[in-house]
Amino acid sequence: MKFNHKLMTVSAAVLLSAGPVVSGMQAATVQAAKKTSTNKNTSKKGTIQFSHNAYVYDKNGKRLKKYMGSAKYTTIAKGVTVNYTGKKTINGTVYYGLGNGAFVKAGNVGYVDGQKVTTTSTPATSTVTATLKRNAYIYDAKGKTDKKMVKKGAKVTVDQLVYIGSKLYYRISGQSNQFIKSSNVASTSAELKPVNSKPEQKPSKPADNNNQTGATVITLNRNAYIYDGQGNTAKKLVKKGQQVTVDQLKYIGSKLYYRINDSNYPGKDQWVKKSNVGVVTGSQLKPENSQPAADDNATVITLGRDSHVYNAQGVAQATNTFPKGHTARVTELRYIWVAADNKAELFYALQSDKNGYIKDDDVSGISGAKLTPVNTPQAAQEAITVASATDKSDLQIALNQDSTVKSSDAYKLSVKSLRDAYDTASASASQINSSQTATVGQVKDALAKLTAAKSALNGKKVVVADLNNLTVAEANQIVQLAASTNDVATSAVQFSNNNTTLTITGANGFQQTLNIADYATTTK
């Protein structure tokens, strides 16, 4: 298939979508704009095929806002093949020219003239080793981090020094989107020069003195649970958009929380996560304690050979490799059934890549906490084995009891969160039981979750001496049980007529009479 800049016969969804191209388009060839190239540094012509989605840049290495007359053509999708006019280095990074002053980064190219690229093509620098002087978070190309960390003293192979915003970062070798701050590096085995220029710093805005004093008020930018001072939650929500007065900011565990001090949210020791907060007005609070030290007993592996990163199915990722001597923090050790070898093998799960694994056979050294496998070879095989009717028999028996469970006091008088947990487990188990492709592992996991959710149901009636002559203590217990069962405040449930009539008042003022016998019994 050819792309003509006049006819535009290839759709944007195929050529320029942000997602992967379907396999049927892998051989598509896209013709660049047929205009005379103004790039004097390029001469060789041929084709390139992309291994990643690729932006289109100008001759100065800046992303084009429009290409071939439209903004939607400024991204070329993975798997697409295009004609190129040669190569050019811009600010230390290698690009392929598309003609008419348009370029794509060589780092996104997997095949050149039909030949697979076997070496890193961005940028043309030597791999060096960086030694960390302190624990260092791993950042992405936008300078954001999910707080995955490389430990102090670790040696990390890097291949690029780059400005992200106003700060310098080293790129981890073999990773296109993992960086560590240069300020955390004590020394490097060789000098790397920044591949781009430091951005001009924008003048800071003057402080808004009218917005920096008085009570601190936060506005939630998403629904937020309320926690206690130990980080536990009963899953009560503060809704998105609500404004709440707070009086303290502190670390609970590794995360920052604001303490609620608002008459609209009565109670003590109530906290919401700072990560759920959008706008903060009034006095700007500072944390009243220090962030807890990172876990120095984390597990770090050292590679004894150049190694592939594998996915959760035990398949090597050809474009994702680490060199011999590379160190990486890992979170678990598990068996994965490798279809190519027809056996279960041990893998370490990478902390820096939630879908990435390193084969145990490639590891030469381990430091920190010792890990034991989280599963067995049998469980690994069951994870890929389609379940038969016999394999599902125990799950079917448990599902047959569903109506009995839901009619029991244990279910009906449990708090709503426990009933919801059982309902979720039951629905998931039913879906897996009816699936023709469910694995033995999924069936066993569904049964375990359903059994655990059923066991957690703990509802039971209040035992009283006489249903028609309740004591104050008995009436209070019944009110509390009715409130928790109906997920309302105790103030919404009331007795009247000498504790012979039980009612619940809804948010709309509608009043409903409850059956006392549904919540109390004289039978012990």
C-alpha cells in the first residue's frame, strides 16, 4: 500500500494512531511527501519500518505541529514502513529524513531496508556506568515518577545525558523511557554531554498574598477515601469537587495526607491523600514529619550475561535487553510456564516494569531480602491450561449455594462492604465458570476468592430477652445493626412507641418501617 500526499488514501487510524497497528498492516509502505529534500546532510535512500510509534520533527529536532497539511499526520504508528532520504544527527540524536524538512528519530526504527536494527540508534554515544550516591527514583521522559527506586551505591549503565525540564537526567541503557537524576549520581566511567539544551527558565509568578493566609482549604479532584492516622480506611468517601478545611499535612507511611478539620465532616483523626487534592487555598501547609526512609532491604539482582526482558508468558522481548553487569530492583520470584521449553522456569519480576521479568538463569548475584517463589511449577502450568468441566466442579458447587448464602442472616446482616465483596466474587466466579477459555489457575483463584468472601460474611441478629419489651441497650444494638446493614448513619434509624416500632429515614425524607424480627431474635 502506498501513501500519496494528494490522495491521502491511508487513514489516520492506520498510519498515525497512538496505538499499535494491526498485524495486517505490518507490510504497508508509506510514501513521504514528494518534494525536493532541503537536507544537504542526507543522501542515501531506502525504507525504514518503525518498532515504536514515532513523532515527526523539523530540522531542529522540534516536533512538527502539522505534517503533510494536518496535525493528525505528525505521529507514525508502530509497524508502518516509510521511505527515507538519509540520516542526520540533530543535537546529538540520530534522525532519518522523510524529505521536505521532516525527520523521525532513529530510536523508533526497527528495520532499515528490510534489515533488523541490532544496535541502539539513539544517540551515537558510548554506554557508561554511573554509580549512585543516594537512593534514586526512576523517572519517565516527562519527569514523572511512580517512585520505583534504584538503591544507593548501585552501578547503573546509562547511554544518554538529557535535560528534562530544567534538570539533567541520565537515561538507563536499553530503556527508552527510564531516567535517573544526575544529581543522584556520584561518578561515571566516562563523560556524557547533554544531547539537548537547557530550556530557558520562565520567570516565576509573583506570590498571591491574598491566597496564602487564613484557613487551608483543599478541593478534591477525584473521589477520596477518608483514612485514620494509621492509613486504614472504612471506605467513606469525600466526593470529587468538595472543598474541605484541613489543618495538618504529614506522611503516613510513604504517602502525604491532609488532616480534616471541618464541621461538615465531624470526627477526629480523619485524613485524605494529598494525591487526591487539586487546588489548595489559604495557608500552604508543609509536612510535619519526614518521609520514611526507603526500604534498604529490597532485593537487587546483578546480571551475569547480556539478558532479555521477558513478558508474563515467558516470551523474550527482542527490543528490551540489559547488558551484563546491570543491576535491577525486583519485587518477587515466580514460576512462569515457558511454552517454547515446555516447562516452568523461575523469573524475577522487575520493579521498574510491571510487565517485565528477568530469567533466574541470567542472574549472577542477589543482594538484599531473599525471595522465595510465590507459586509452584504446577501453578504455573495451571495458569495456561484450559479448565475442563471436571476442573470446574468444585466452583460449580459453590455457585449453586449462591441463593442460599444471600438469603442467610450472615449475608443480609453483614455490612454493605462485605456483601459487595461477596457479590463481586460471585459474579466473577460465575463468569469464569461459564468461560470456555478459563484456565485451571483462574478457576482455582475464583473459587478461593468466593470461599474467602463467603467466610467473611459475619452478620447475625441481636439476641434479646423479649421482642415486645426491649431494653435501652438492646434497642441501641438493633439500631446500630440496622444502620450498618442499610449503610446509613445511626441517626437515620429510630425506635418509637416504647421501642415497638423501628423506622429508617432516607436522604429524601421518606420514612420506612422496618421489621424488628429481621434484626433481633430471642434464640441464642
